[in-house]
Amino acid sequence: MLRSHTCGELRITHVGQVVTVSGWVQGIRDKGSLLWIDLRDRYGITQVTIETENASKELVDIARSLGREFVISVTGKVAERYSKSDKIATGDIEITPEKIAILNSAITPPFTIEDDTDGGDDIRMKYRYLDLRRNSVRKNLELRHRMAIETRLYLDKLNFLEVETPVLIKSTPEGARDFVVPSRMNQGEFYALPQSPQTFKQLLMVGGFDRYYQIVKCFRDEDLRADRQPEFTQIDCEMAFVEQEDILNTFEGLVRHLFKSVKNVDIPELTRMTYADAMKYYGNDKPDIRFEMKFVELNDVVKGKEFKVFNDAGLVVGICAKGAAEYTRKQLDELTEFVKRPQIGATGLVYARYNADGTIKSSVDKFYNEEELKKWALAFNAQPGDLMLLLAGDENKTRKALSELRLEMGTRLGLRDKNKFACHWVIDFPLLEYNEESNRWHAMHHPFTSPKPEDIALLETDPGKVRANAYDMVINGVEVGGGSIRIFNKELQAKMFGLLGFTKEDAQSQFGFLMNAFEFGAPPHGGIAFGFDRLCSLFGGAEVIRDFIAFPKNNSGRDVMIDSPSPIAKEQLDELGVALQIPAVK
Amino acid sequence: MLRSHTCGELRITHVGQVVTVSGWVQGIRDKGSLLWIDLRDRYGITQVTIETENASKELVDIARSLGREFVISVTGKVAERYSKSDKIATGDIEITPEKIAILNSAITPPFTIEDDTDGGDDIRMKYRYLDLRRNSVRKNLELRHRMAIETRLYLDKLNFLEVETPVLIKSTPEGARDFVVPSRMNQGEFYALPQSPQTFKQLLMVGGFDRYYQIVKCFRDEDLRADRQPEFTQIDCEMAFVEQEDILNTFEGLVRHLFKSVKNVDIPELTRMTYADAMKYYGNDKPDIRFEMKFVELNDVVKGKEFKVFNDAGLVVGICAKGAAEYTRKQLDELTEFVKRPQIGATGLVYARYNADGTIKSSVDKFYNEEELKKWALAFNAQPGDLMLLLAGDENKTRKALSELRLEMGTRLGLRDKNKFACHWVIDFPLLEYNEESNRWHAMHHPFTSPKPEDIALLETDPGKVRANAYDMVINGVEVGGGSIRIFNKELQAKMFGLLGFTKEDAQSQFGFLMNAFEFGAPPHGGIAFGFDRLCSLFGGAEVIRDFIAFPKNNSGRDVMIDSPSPIAKEQLDELGVALQIPAVK
């Protein structure tokens, strides 16, 4: 071992010992008679101090030849520091070197290896191996490892078996786009990379495995958004002989265990909200309930006056921002601009200030007198000092826009503390949603999700009304996990594929193995999958999952460090029986 | 939960309790007045006993309607058995059912769900979900899970960080064939699936991660042999600031920990053998040292007589099979046939029996008298009762053939007990091997392996003589893991690529990121990877790794259960910018 100790472990108790530490030169200060080297490794920083007059010329020469990020090994005696530092764990000691060996030199890094680096996103991604040296990045990945350990610990104790499912599987048209892999041994045929191990974990249940989990890479060939990666990691779980209640209990247990063991945060038992309520009160199937500010519907209160906008609207709905009555005209204009942004799409914003003196002043005073506005305040349960914000229009669009405004107000009012965690379940999702483009029903969760038994009759008559035994776990307005009780009966599964527009032949050729499996004694089962990257970023108090992935890809799906994807040799293509055929104009 | 207990946990202490168990009907015996159901789940088998005269008609009717592999739930009272069974853990009790609910019916499985099944390999793979219900298969996967847990436990304790490396990486021509993935967002470009995370783990070392591991899927598009899978799992590890000695100690520690914790077997400290000795004494770089039977070279002893075969041979070499002097003519003929098989390729076998009476009788008595044969015996250190077996010919081929014969004799003499484990290191591998076909040097391990410092000068003059800091761990003649100390210097790495026939441009375009990384302060580092599937099969006492993989592929790389690979839609190909181009004749 090229060290006896790490750069993070020497303490006052080591004084007098001869040690060897190795690491990177974080910095050097040369005051002539005294020369300090800060030596860094994964575990910390240790100060190496040279009194140049008492040291050999050779040692001093080596020390003066060092640059930032040189890799060196230092052997010497641990000494008590004259002026101690309480900023670092090794701040009581320093090393008086007897020998410094340069293990490798370093050219100047393209950005500083500091928590607050001067490197932009692109350059840090190109030199990710240098970015990884930064404390903040490494800590994220240490957190990720800890999360994985605690996840496994919790599930192992409950008799879950970690089983690896295959990565080279079969392409299916349902869901997002698959990445495919041409087969050389079976030319003209392709494997697909799994979007999730869904069918395999169900087959494990059919195979009697009872409780399965896996922390597993999944793949989606989607046009990427800032927070999506083409490959991502799931905590994937499935249980047999259970009902929805059992899954909810088991996995809120997991998340509470993670919060306790990783962050020492006590999370109370999770509350549950139906999808219908989530949409009604928050306009959103993953509401951030760190703060209240529920939607209040106002059709009954505001319609029938001279204000055409409200009269014509399918829905008038608002929120009450506590204590925001003193918002300035400028702030209110900002909010109006916010809701009118194309991605939010409201046509305007109506507000009413409930002033501290009891008067109410609105942007539509022309149409609503004080008495009318008092009725608004009553509906909102507003108090003097509050600000009422109203949107109007098409029901679905307006709810969506108000949800954005609610989150914006939550942020502005400091109600979304990233160190506070509000976890809850959203349950009773619809089984199906109608897609206008493809002109057919799509599975809201996936085609294997079981309808609620009491709603099965509606499948024939009113499919959109059928609720599913499906559930999402939401933390701070982020969907961290979702799952469902599965269909485990061949006929119901066939009916489901029929509703989704599969012909019998397609259903058989793509999912025949699963439906056949259901004939051989499939147990009732259900499961859940957590987005592990997202969960880690949430625990780390960050917004961007990329910071919690060692080697992420950029928004074009490109790894700029290794420069991939990249062209391959014609011989490789020939062996695979494929050729490039790129349209001249996109 | 659709059960209060599993089918494996009820004991005499539960007698009198009302319980619910769920599972599969393993079998039914109906004696008229008494009816027994064996109910099976992952945890065991519980007997359900119905006295038909005391039970309701409804209950008896349901019980009589059950078939094998039906999924049922049974609620009833735990009773002490009249005739106990010590064959199963629940053999003291039975359940007197109050209610039996059929959760799912089952058609007759295509093979019996028993340890000794009547199903052949093909049918079991097609219905793998039923195969998984068999105790023996499930136990293999439970062992695998246990191995993973203990691996992580050991490495976590030593401060290794589990870091996920990407699956969508870049194709490189060195090594085996890559699976590739066409990129839709970057048409004409491809990702490759990793054959190992080699470069990424090295970059983690450059990034200061110090100690890395991962239990990770890797991929090789090879023509498959019986014991190879296109996707396989590695325990992949890397350490910085180490020398070879540190890696050997750390990872023999891992394997000894696995043996102790998983199998309660104490493995002594591992012995080490150089590659040169392995080839000299065993003709094999992964010798099975559960038994001795070392090679004895006989050129000096046997040459110069009238026997042309020996005189013309580059090498005459043999083994001494203890106690096999009484082998019959038929047995000796079998051995001769064995070594003459094309895949072994010897031209013949010479033997000499050292009889119990002290005489020696050989198959070449015409050329060697008793006195000469005594010299043989002396060379072999043979005793009366032993059998000497000699091969002759080209040096390399003869060693290889004798290695096969040695293993065959080990098997025949019962010296290869699968419950005995002989683990050791083979070290000092050559850095390079010459490939006649491509007419150039190939890396024996991989291009990142460091030559031994004292041999570096030979790189210019005699590359074949350069030894590497590379090592394999061998258990019972199986290479379970291998690794090396890596090059961490840009110039040496560039020289290595040069030796391997890379142009500067190719080296830069394919591995530039790694060589550049070496300029920014790369620490000395090295690592190892274990074949996890193989390690599990070895621990499980089996030959075939497929039995330790939940959903394996067959020898054509096909998953016959889901029928993959399979054709994909033309629209998918179009989006990817590729077209099929399959040659009419292969």
C-alpha cells in the first residue's frame, strides 16, 4: 500500500508516529522559510509543513517543483500544529516530511478542483474525471452508495431476493421508444434494452419468487429533457400474495428507513390522496404538500356579473397566498407574466388584495364591488393580509396553469424548504387515458396494471372512469416511485390489450409468454419502482439528477468525455447485416 | 397480505393458532375419508389435511377440484400431526382448513415441478417461469443473492464505493466483439455495450475515488460456447495507491470471506504460482491443484534410443498416476482414444506400469529395457503401483494435451471432489502474446495492463519476454477472476497501443480520453474482476453457469421464453437511420 494512512484520518493521537500519506496536491504556499502543502484524497486534506532551513535541499527542491494536482506520496512524522484549524478534521496536526515522492505529475486542470469551481457545465462533463475530484460531486456519489446499501439492507431483511433480469430483451411498441441491439447471430433480428424489467419481475412472481428486488439500469430512447437520461436506475420491486395496502406499507417503510438511516430525518406515516383530489385541489398528480394553498373553485361565486372572462370560462379557480397582500404592482405584473408564458398558457391573472385594514382591492374592481369581493374572501377563507389569485378558462388547462402558479408562489413565499420533506401517496389513478393523437386508449401506468375489481364492469361501458390499483409516491412534488397491483389472469390481460388497440396476434406475439404464464398458476402480485437517480438527488437537496450519476450523458444523449455515440466500422455493420440509411433531409 | 405465515414456518409451537397460508398445490392425495394437500411456496411445504366426513361439502368439493400448481389460500387451525415427518421443516404439524380459496387455476405444466424433473433443457428454458419454481433452481438464485450480499458487505467495510458506470458506451476494436446500439438522435452513430467497465473504473481512480466496485452486467458478442452467455455479470473492482501485493491480499480476503460466510468453508491463505510454472508443471494457466500429478519432462531420460517418436519430439513429458498401475488394457485404450480426440490432438500415448512386484511394463518395451524404465520411474518419483503416462511432440501442443489427460486422470481417480476447494493465484503473466493470424502482438490481459518495471526495457527488444503485473485467481482449475496493475502514464500507454498495432490517430480517437486523463495526475492503480456467474456456479457445485442465471439465453444467444431477438418494425429502423442488409448466402 502506497500509504499507511489516508489524508482524512490523522489526529492529535497520532503525533510522533511516522506515517505515509498519498494524494493530490490541493495547493502550496511558499513563504520562504516555511512551505505548506495541502495534500488531498477522498477522505480529507492533510497539511504537510516544511521548514526549509531544517530540511534537505533535495526535499525542498522536490516540494518547490510540485504543481496543483500532482500525485505525491509523503512520508514523515506527525506533529502537533502550532496554529490549529477547526475547519478540517485533521486540523490539529501536520506532517513534517522526511521524503516526498512524485508518483505522477499533472498539467494544469481546465477548471479549479474546488467546491465552487470556475468550470462550466460543458467543460466539467468533458473532464468528468476531474470534476469527480471535487468534494461536492464525490459526496453525491457517496450518498448514492449509502442509499443503495440501506435499500438493500431494508429489503434483504424482509426476505426480498435480488434477482438480475436480462438486459438484452425484446422490443415492444407500447410505451416509450426502445433502444435496440442488432443480433449478429440472428441477422435481421434485434434485442431491445429494457425500459423496465416489468414482465420479468412478473414472471418471477409466477415462478414463486414471492419477493423480488433489483437496483437496475433501464433505458429509454426519448428526446431528452434536462432531467432525463437515456439510461437511468430503478429500485425495482415486486411482491406476491399481496394487496395494494401491503405494497404501500412495505415501501413507505423503505423510504422512511432511508430518510432515518441516511439523513436522520423522521418521516411520519404517509398520508394518501386520491388522484381525483390531487387534480381538484392541486391541479397536479404529484402535488407538493410542503405547503397548503389548495385550489378553491369559484364558478358559483364569481359568475353572473358583467365580467365576460369569468362568465365564459369553464372554470374559475384560485389560490390564497397567505400574507402576500402587500405584493407590489411590479410583483403582481411578474406573476401575470409568469402565467402568460407559453408553457403555462393562461390568458391573464386576476388578483384581489385583502388589505390589513380589512378593505379588499382587486384587479377587477370595475365588475366586483367590495361586498362581492368579501364573498371571494369567504370562499378562500382569506384573512386580512392575504392575496387571492384567480385564473379562468378551460378546466384542464386552467388547473394545470394554477398548479404552476401555486408552486411559484410556494417558492416565492419560502414554503418549499429543500431540507423539509413531505412524502405522500397518490392513489386510485385512472386505468386509461384517451390519446387524441392516436385516437385510442393508452394505459396510464402500463398495460399490466389491474383495474379496481369494483370498476371492471365499466371497462365495457365507460373505460375512462375505470380506476386502477395504481399508486405513486410523491416527495416534495416529485414523483419518486410508482407501481400497481397487476393483472394475473389471462382473460383480463387479453381484454386489456384489446382496449389498448392490440390485435390478438400482436398481443400474442409480443406478450404471449406472459399470458401463457398466467395459465400455469399465477399468484396475485403487485409492485413498485423508484427512480433511484431522482431519489438520490432529492436526498442530496439538488434539482439535477446528472449530479448524482458518475458518468452522465448530455441532453443530446452524448457522453462528451468518451465522445459516444460514434461511427463504427463498415465490417461491424456488415457482420450485423445492417447498413446505414440516413435520409438526406431531416 | 394474503397469508399470515409462509409454508415454511409453522412449527409445533403454532398448534392451535388459526393461520392463513398461500401457495401452489404441490400434490393431492385423496383416500376418501382423508384428503391431503401439499401446499408449496418459496419457503417450504405445509400439509393441509381434510377429514372429509367432518368437513363441509363445499370445502371438500373445492379441495377435490384442485389440480397441481393451482394457487390457493388456506385458512385453518394448526394441528399436531398424527404421523410426523422429519423430511420437511414443517413435518410436525398440519393445517385443518376452515376455508380454501382458489386464487388462480393452472393447466398441467409441461414438466413436473420436482427437483428431479422430467423436463429437458429446451422445454424448461421455454417455460423458465415454471422451472424457477423448482427448489433446486431457486436455491441456486438464492445462493447468488447471498453471494452478492456478502461481496458487498466485505467491500463496503473496506471503504469501497459502489459506483454505477454507463451501459451505453463506445465501441472499440480491441478485444471481443461489441454489441452496438444505433443512436436515433445521432443517426449514423452507435453506442456499444461494455465488455467491462475497464476505462471507467480507471477514470474513477483518476477522479480520486480510490476504491471502487460494482456488481455489473457486461456484454460480449461472441460465438457462444456451452458455458458462455452474451450478457454476464462481473464483480468489478479497482484500487488506487496500491501495488500488486495489496490487490492480491484484498481479494483473496474477499474469496475467503465468501467461502466462510456462504459455505462455512475455511480456505487457507492462497498459494501463488508463476505463469511459467503453471505452464511447466500443469500445461495450463489455470491448473486444478486439488491434486498434484505434476508434469515431468523426460527429454534427457528417454531420448537417444531407437524410438523415433521420442527422438523426433520437441518435448517428451508425462505424469505419474498414483495407484493406477492396475489399469486394464481397455482402460489404457480409452485413455489413448481420449488423447487422440481432435480437440486434444495427441498422436498417441505411451504408458509404463510400475507393478506391485517391482517390475515395470511399458507400451514401448521394444525400445526401453527394464533398466531404462527404472530411470523413468526415478524421474517420475514413481512407486510400485503407479502408472506413468507419456506424451511427445511439439512442445506447446503436447503440454496442452497432457493437461487434458491430467484432468481426465484426476477425474477418473476421484481427485476432483467438487466439495473440496483449492484456490490459488497465478501471477507474472506475459504482457503480450503473438497472434499468427493478425501477425501482431495482442495484449494477453488488456491494453491497460502494466509491464513489470524491470521488464520495460524488453518492450523494445523482446516484447514476448515482458512479464505483466497481471494475476488470475484460480479455483479448482477454473479462472474465477483476473486483473492487473494498470499503466498510469501517458507515454507508456501510448507505447503499448503502438505495440498493439494502433496508429497514433486510432489510439487517440478511441482512447484519447484515457490518455489525456493520465496527464492530470493519475494515481498508481490496479484492479480485478471476478466472473460472478462462474463463481456462483462453483459455490453451487455445478458446472453450468446457466443454472445460476434467472433468465439465461441459449447457445444461439436466444431467449426462447420471450422469443428474442426478434424482427422490429421498419419505422423503428427508419428512425434509427439503418436498414437491413443481409447477404443472400452466408
